[in-house]
Amino acid sequence: MALSCIRLFNQVSVIRLCSSRTNRTKHGVYFQDASHQSRFYLSRNYSSSKVRQGIARLVSSRLQWVNAKYEGFLKRRFPRFYLLHHTFAQGFKQLFQDAKDVRRIKAKMVYEGVTFQDLPYREMEKLRQFRRDLIKAIPLMVICIPPFANYFVFVLMYFFPRQLLIPHFWNPKQKAEFQRVYHSFRVQHYRPVLKELEIMSHQLKNVQLTNLCAKVQSGANPKVSEILAVKNLFSSAPLGIKMMSVDHMRRTSPLLFLTPRLPAFLIGRRLNSHALELLQLDRALSRLGPHQLSDSELRQACYLRGISSDGLGVHQCREWLSQWLQVSSSLKESEVSLLLHTVVFLSANYPHVPSHH
């Protein structure tokens, strides 16, 4: 009996040993198959992604080729339409790039806690210009809302590019022409503003302001010290930015390219905000240093502050901008009205052609 039990135990042990080996073999085969499958899956995915990238590159290159052929055809057969097409294509590209830059700057302000006045000059100028362009584009976007109105809008944009389009969609010739037009509108208000200041100087019985107005009206350019000598008058009535008469606000609004055809409370608010923005822009430019500006940036900075750089050399532009910054850097926010009137003081008689003296 004992012997039979021992034999039975040995048989069971052998069976268990064989089964365990079989299981190990099966699991080994399973893991090996799974490994092969995963490798195959990864290689297949990697290969398909490479194929997709290759197809995308091929499609992109073909589209570029087709676009180049199309532009070449337009340039040969329809040169005027080609110029319009090319200007719009480049304009949209620049607009999207500006939108990306503005988004990055806004994110920097939110996540890093940077305020507008602490931004570098170029980022501050980018935000300012993009906001103005967006405000100008809003009416055109509203007109496009009705069905089929976009065809009518294209006609309007073709015949009225200055009034309807933002500078992104102007060609170089139009940019120069339209800047001259806008500057001529601004210059028309220089003399009326000076005349009003002269009347106020007599009311205030301030000899320095009277002499300053008389000097500019005689055709001479004032010194920085003569302008700063009257800065205290521009922080209180009747010359303070929030204390000017409605008529005087309407005369001074075009100095910053603002429309005077608005209700009085809106004119005062816009004039104050744009003048303060210009003061902050000047401070950022002083931190950067005017010598860091490229020639185009320098001319644009002078244009914004009152002079047309047509016919002026780079040296003359730098000299004029340096005088402007000397005035601006000496002003407090409560005296920002003087910065607004400095557009007239420094620009009314500045030569628009090179001096030969």
C-alpha cells in the first residue's frame, strides 16, 4: 500500500512538472508574439507618419509651384490685378504675423504681470498700431455680414483703399501717398491751434506763452527750454488735458489723427488716453535709445509725432526726435497737454525739404 502511494505521488509530481514547463513555454511564446506585434505596430505607425509628412511636403511644394505659375501668369497678362493680388497676399501674411506677435505680448502681460508702460518700445508700438488697425477694420467687417455683401466690399476696397483698408493692404506707393494726405489734414490745424493758444496766453497774461506763440507764428523754431518754460500752464484750466474747451479739443484731436466728429465726452476721453499712450511710448523709446531705431522706424516715429520725413535726411530726423524726447522726458502725466501742443510747436516750421544753409 505504501509502495503504491509512493508511485502515485511520483506520477502526480511528474505530471505537475510537465504542465509547469508547458505553461512556461506557452507564456514565453505569448510574450514573444506580443513583443513582435508591438514592434510591428510601432514600425507601422512610424512609417505611416513619415508617409504623411512626405505627402504633406509634396502637396505643399506643388501648391507653391501652382501659385508661382498663377502669379507669373497674372504678372504677364494682368499687371494691375497682379499688384492688387500680391499686395493682399503679403498683407494677410503680415497681418497674421502681427496677430501672433500681439497674442504673445498679451500672454506675456498676463502670465508675467508686465504692464503696458513697462513693455519694450517695439512691443508697445506693435500693440498701439494693431489696436488702431483693428478699430479701423471693424466697420468693414460689419459691412461683410449680409449675404453676398463681400462682392460689394471688394469694389469699395478697390476704389477707396485709404478710407477702408488698413496699412497692411497698401502697396508702397499708396503708403507714401496716404501718409502725405493724412499729414496734410493734420497740418491744416497747426495755425488754428496756435491762434487759440495766443488768445489764451493773453487771457492768462503769460508773457512766455505769448512770446512762444509769436515766435512759432513768425516762422521760427522754438528751443526746448522755451517750450518747457510754460509747462505749468498745461496742467490746469484752461489748457489742462481734461479742462480744455470742447472747441479746443476738436482743434487738437487731428494732431493725433483722431476725428473731431464725436460727442464732447468721447473726444476728451480719447484725447487723454492717446496723449498718455504717446507719453508712455516716448518713455519706452528713451529707455531703448533713439539710435537703436532703424531708418524706417525713425521716420515712422517722427511722422507719428508731427513731421513728414519726406525729403529729410536720417540725421535731421534724429535731431528732431531728440528735441521731442527732451520735452517729453521732462513732463509728468498731469502735463501731458503740453506734449499734445508740442506737435505744433516743434513741427509747424520744421523744414520739409533739406536745408541748404
